Amino acid sequence: MHPYVVIGAGPMGLCTLRRLKEQSIPVVGLEAHSNVGGLWDIDSATSTMYDSAHLISSKRMTEFADFPMRDEVATYPRHDQMRQYFRDYAEHFNLYEDYRFNSTVESITPQGGQWLVVYNQNGERHDLLASGVLLANGTLHHPNRPQFKGEFNGEHIHSCDYRSADIFADKRVLIIGCGNSGCDIAVDAVHRAKSVDMVVRRGYYFLPKFVAGRPTDTLGGKVRLPNKLKQLVDGTLVRLISGKPSAFGLPDPDYKMYESHPVVNSMFLHHIGHGDITVRPSVEQLNGSQVQFNDGTCAQYDLILEATGYKLHYPFIANEHLNWHDGAPQLYLNVFNPLHENLFVMGMVEAAGLGWQGRDDQAALVAKVIRMQIDNPKAAAKFHNKVKAKAGVRIDGGINYLQLERMAYYVHKADYLAAIKGEMRELAPGA
């Protein structure tokens, strides 16, 4: 039997490889960097991390349930603490022995019901025939670069290239995009730049990291409210805690809580309120060192930084194999492929509060399914029929997510985890 191949040694790749090993499934991990950690290893060429980056969810709501972070680790860990956490995880579960590092995947193509994986390790080509492939290379690597009219003759970068606030020293800075990274970077910039403006094109819900001394994501009643009622209640609480964005000169959201990802930042509104950051509307045109906005105003800048997010990117495999439609692969539970039962997309899932444990639950289910495919092909065929029938059915909990490409793979946490657990229960008798 040929091994299964896991691509990536970030948190998703690590827990995927671990769960396959637990099911005695032969597995090889391929990782482009020289160590584990993925996005959280700032020294990796594929990392988009920056010096000031911290986790935006608290450690207890994010960690693997059976591998908690150490007590001395900060409530919102810095990137280097996260990197060490994933290295410790790999050591603890003996995952290093199964990885081939410095291995960049070049292509994945079907071959007689299996997959030919071509990768380059330290300048040497390798061909590996795999019984199945699990794509865990992450969702935050390929920058989304908007197109603007005109040209800018100053520095113009994307947040994926940002590392240190040193680049802002004594410069007039324009940041485009008001997501979590954009707000983090704006807070960095105010301490070094001559001026900081930010383009904010739509409204956001803003949350502090702590409320009454507790991490915000740990608050809430023990009784689960209906999804629509929770939207209303939590949206009202956010307005009470943070106020209306329009009070700070920001647009108010024209959608309900959880229909887009909230911004979790305790300092951004502080700096807006102190005049350290000037809010700007959408860019109309670039003209040398000048930027014209759609309200008719203009301003001069030395540096533009686009904090405009990322696109799903699996460059080594044709989109046709991923059942790609409307901005994302259409898969059952965001994982199982209706076209190929031995090709899995791992970690292509976002939900408020899902954490690494939610992704580990996903990995455990996939490992069970692969074990079933090996041991009980008849039951596996029945499961694959379900995959084909339900591929692309979104587990949204009735939430009307914004029709944006970056929201195409968002799910409702509680409903998604319930669906994963439901499939695990169904598989248990024959697994």
C-alpha cells in the first residue's frame, strides 16, 4: 500500500498526520520549511506573520483539548509562543519522524486511482505515488491584491510582506483594509509614522480582547441560544461595550453580528479616538504620490500597505479536481471531495471560535473515513454517495454570511462541530 501524503506542517497538517498515524495509516508529511509551525513560524518563507502578531482568540479557546498550552504562556500568545507550542506538539506525538522538510510540492496529478505527487527537496526532484492526498497547506498565504486606477510611485506592499514597524518611520502611511491584520498594523504604525490613514470600505463589529478582566471569547451563558437570537444578543452587547463605530468616524456595519468576522483589538478604537488614525473612504485613483478618494478628497503618501486578506490557493493541483465553484472548493463538511474520495482539503474552514480543536475533530473524522475505505469498501462507497449528494451544502446555521470570497468557506461553529460529531457516531460501529 502506498502512503497517504499530508501537505503542510502547520497546526492543521500536524493534527491530520497525528490522527492518520493513530489509525495505523501509512503517511508521509511534506513541508516546504525546515521545521513545523506553518504560518506561525515567522522564519518560514511561506509565513505571512509579523513581529507584533498575537493570536486573536484566547489560548484556552484555541488550543488542542488534549495538549493544553502551558500556564505561563500569555492569554493571547505571541507568534513565537505559538511556534514553540506546535514544535512541542510535534515532539510529543512523534510527528517529526514522518515529515520530509524543505520539500516544496510542485504538482499533484491523478494516476490510476492514486496520486502522483512531485516535490522538490533541497533542489532535487522526487516522485511519490500516494494512495491519497490531504491538502493542509493553509488558507492565509496567497495575497488578495485589489486593482486600482492609476499608479503610485511610493512604496506599495501587501500585509503578507510586512514584518516590522521600522518601515513606517517618519512616513505618511495609508493602510487599505480594516480586518484584524489591518488594525494590528495600524496600531504598530502610529508609534513610528508621520501620519496614519486607513481606508475603511465597510462597517465592522469591534471587540476588545478583555472584558472585566476575562478574555472576551470566554464570556457567554452556558445555555446555547438559538443562532438568530444569539446574533441579536451579542450584537447588542458589542454596541454596549465598544459603542457604535460611527461614534469614531467609522461606518456602521450594515449586516448582523457574525455575518462577517469581527475585529478583536483593544487598541484600534483607542487610537482612532485620539486622532492617531484618520479614516478614509474607498480609493478612487492613484496619482504619483497622491491618492484620490471617492468622496473627492486627496492626500499625499509615502507608503501604501494593503491589508486586504488572502485567497484560497492550491497551486500544485488543478482546480477541476477540487470541485471549485464560487470562490472555493465545494466539499462535504468543507473536507470531502465528491470527485475523488482519496483527496481531502484540510482546514479550509473558518468560524468564530472554532480553534484548533475544531480542526482536530475534522482530522479525526477524516482518519476514520480513510480507515473505513481500507477496511470496509462497501461502507465507504455509501459514505461517498452522501458526499456527492451533500457537497457544497453549507453548514451556516441560518447565518447570512456576506457574499465575499473570503467568507465562502465560513461555517457556524456549533452546527459544524455537531455535524462532525454526528458523522463520527455513525462511523463508530464499523470503524
